[in-house]
Amino acid sequence: MTEADDAERLFLGTTAGEATYREALDRAVEAVVDAADRERPFSGRSPDALDALLDDGPVLPEEGVGLDAALDEVAERVLPHTVNVADERTAAHLHCPPMVPGLAAEVLLSATNQSLDSFDQSGAATLVERRVVDALADLFDLPDGADGVVTGGGTESNFQGLLLARNRYCADRFGRDVQSSGLPLAAKRLRVLCSEEAHFTAEQAAAHLGLGENAVVTVPTDDDRRMDPSALDATIADLRDRDHEPFALVGTAGTTDFGAIDPLDDLADRAADHDLWFHVDAAFGGALALGDERDRLAGVERADSLAVDFHKLFYQPISCGAFLVRDGAAFAHAARNAEYLNPADAAAPNLVQKSTRTTRRFDALKPYVAFRALGRERLAALVETTLDTADDAAALLADADDFDLLADPSLNTVVFRYRPDEDLTAGELDRFTRAVREALFNAGRAVVARTEVDGVAALKLTLMNPRTTLDDVAAVLDAIRDCARTVTAVRREVTA
Ligand SMILES: *Cc1c(COP(=O)(O)O)cnc(C)c1O
């Protein structure tokens, strides 16, 4: 085969390329369908066993094996040993089964390969993204003038919120343009406030922003793990006394473990009183805005910026998130003009100055197709189904003699422990719970998460799949019981 043949066959735009594309996609679709139809959520193979399985010839051979063979290898060796997100018993993380409208959109956006940094690499795609951003701003009742950009997820959105917050504060307070001149000396006094249950990306962002993780001050939470507004008042007063300068308040709408939603209205009041940028991390709970429980997000419309993940409860394939700002002009705090992408005199809508990235996928097409295809009510119903399943699962756990439910669900996570029939110290219970969760994963019968409550390991179900029923949950609990018995037997043998 000559180079010219390859160029004809490997790219769209010719009859030969089109044939290659159709065949390869048919093969890929078959592989996906087979992989979704497996008996267990995970094969349970160890990292070493998987490495050995893949260790069959160099990744980059002198001569390739051909596309059919390469795809078949993936279908045989890789996909069967990935975690099956389609399985009803995959219930560990905020890791959703992607819906078909998003999967179809993924085909369209990858093949057309638009880049959203400039209009001259994207055309209509840029306008679709702007419309998705506008629809999302409407969903959260942000005022006219709100704007946003599609991101890779909550990590990037939270970073961007704190980036704009820091630059805004330094400009107003110190007359410092951090973008051009770097941090002022006073930067060591800057502080970010969030609840003690907030996502670790607040600290990560503070580190990336040159403030250090210790610049994040956590505020105690109430019994429902929501930020306590009076504790926030006390924390702010204490920081002021010590000459620290809080500049941003992060409210969480849906903490990762317990789904707790901070009292956003109360937080917005404090942010207004103390000149704090109010960023709401709604990566998990933002989808409540679709349905009847939207009142639980009251105050979100007062946010200066907002993180929402489409790849969680909006059921879109990874990666897909959005960052919104109440006032689009705020993007100027971190914008730049590159002569080749968005010259200052350009009339075209170039999105590059709204993003922390340059080349950027047309991920907006996934929520666009899903929104248009299903509409708000059907999207809301999917989310509500999972909230109901979580409530039912919690009731099942509360009724069982051999499980302890550790909190009533707020969203669709359920945190609990298996209770062995002998008295264990906190340390023993911690080791036992870890061992049970590991045995479960290795057996491949269910994928549940491990977290920590009061310093002791606990188990967590994150019931993302709208197809998961209470019977599936019961099957997961039975699998946990079996693994707990095995772990107990091993423990007794060791201590005997
Ligand atoms: C998932 C999550 C994040 C991180 O988002 P990614 O999409 O994984 O980057 C941040 N905050 C919360 C509350 C989350 O649930």
C-alpha cells in the first residue's frame, strides 16, 4: 500500500475514506454493545493481570496490524476489563452511564472536529455553544448579561471561578493587574472560604493560583453537613481580626459524599456584605434546577460564578461541564488577545478569551442534542428517578440488622457500613470496611465507593443509573454480605 492509498483511505472526503469510516464505526458500535452486555460490572482482574494481558507486542510496531485487528484487540482485551457503566450495580462515583443522544452527538463532534477557540475553526459550533450557555444561564435564573463557557468539568470550572475572583479582588483592592504583573505582596493574606465538606478542587485551585492550599479556610457544617452561616460569620470575623483577606466564598450545591446543599441564599448575603466573590460548585446538584426540587438551590441565581457538570446528572459522556458567570464582562479579568486567534479588532465571536484552554472540543453539542431531543421534563424525570431509588435504598439499609445507614440521602448518594456481629474497635471497623470494599471490587459483583465518616471507613453507593432498581440495590447488599463473611472468616483465622 502506498502513502497515497493511505491518505485516500484514512480520511473522510473520499469514497474510500467514507467506506473505512463506516466499517470502522460499525465495528466499534458492535464492540460497545458487547461490552455493555456483560454479566458483572467489573472483571475483577488485578492491575498486574491486566498489564500481562495487554503485553502482546509493542504499542508502536514498525508495521501496524491493520485497523480491523487493532479494533478487535481492543474489543477483546480492553473493553471487557473496563468498568461497565451500563451495569445497574456500578454505583461508586459520580460516574454516569452516558445517554444515547450524547453518544450520537459525540460521533458528530469528533468527526467534524471543530475547535471552539475561534470562529474560523468552528462556525456554527461556536453559536451552538453560546446557545447552550444561554439556556443554562436561564435554567439557573442568572440575569441578562450572564455568560459562560463549556469546560472539561468541575475541576476546570472551579479553577476558573477562583481565577476570576482572585484577579477581580486584586484589581479592586490593590490596583494590581495579576494577569500582567503577577501576585501582589499582600497575596499571602488572601483567603478562600468553603465548607469543610467542599470538594478538594477548591484547595487544588488555590494551589494553582499561587495562593497555596492553606489559603482555603473551611467553615464548619451543621448536622446535615451544610455550611453553617453563623460559623461562617465567626470565621470571617476571625480572619479579619488576624488581618487576613477573604476574597471568595465557595458554596457547594451537592457535596460529593452526602449530596449536601449549602444554604446558598444565606451565603449570598454574606458574600454581598463582605465583598466576596460568590462561586457555587453545582457540579453534582446543579441538575436539580431541571425539576421540582429546584427550590433547594434557592440563592444560586445570586452566584457570581457557577460550576455545572453535564457528565454527572445530565448523563452526557465525559468530558462535559460548564462555567457560568453572572456578568460576562468578568471574563476580562483573565482574557488575552492572540493576534492569530482573536485579534482585538475581530468582529467574529471567538470564545478563546473565555476559556483557560486554546484548542477545545465541541462538547456543547452533547447537552444541545440531549436538551433538544428530550426537553426539560424528561431530563428532570431521569434525575428524580435516581433520587427516589436512593431514598428506597436508604430505607432498605435502615431496616436491615446488619447494616448501619450513616445519613439520610440528600441527592442520590447513600453512605453506610456493614455491621459485623462482633464488637470491633474503630480501627478494626475501619480495616474491616476497607477489606470488604476491596473484596467486592475484586469479585466484580458490584462497584461501590469507600469514603470516611468520623475517621472510620464507610461504604457509599452513588445511584447514578436511572435503570437501577431496588432489586439491584438488594443484590449489591447481598454481595457485600458475602464479602463481609469472607473477610470475617479470614480475620478469625488470622487472630486464632
Ligand atoms: C465531580 C465534582 C467536582 C470535580 O469535577 P470534575 O468534573 O471531576 O472535574 C467538583 N466538585 C464537586 C462537588 C463534584 O461533585
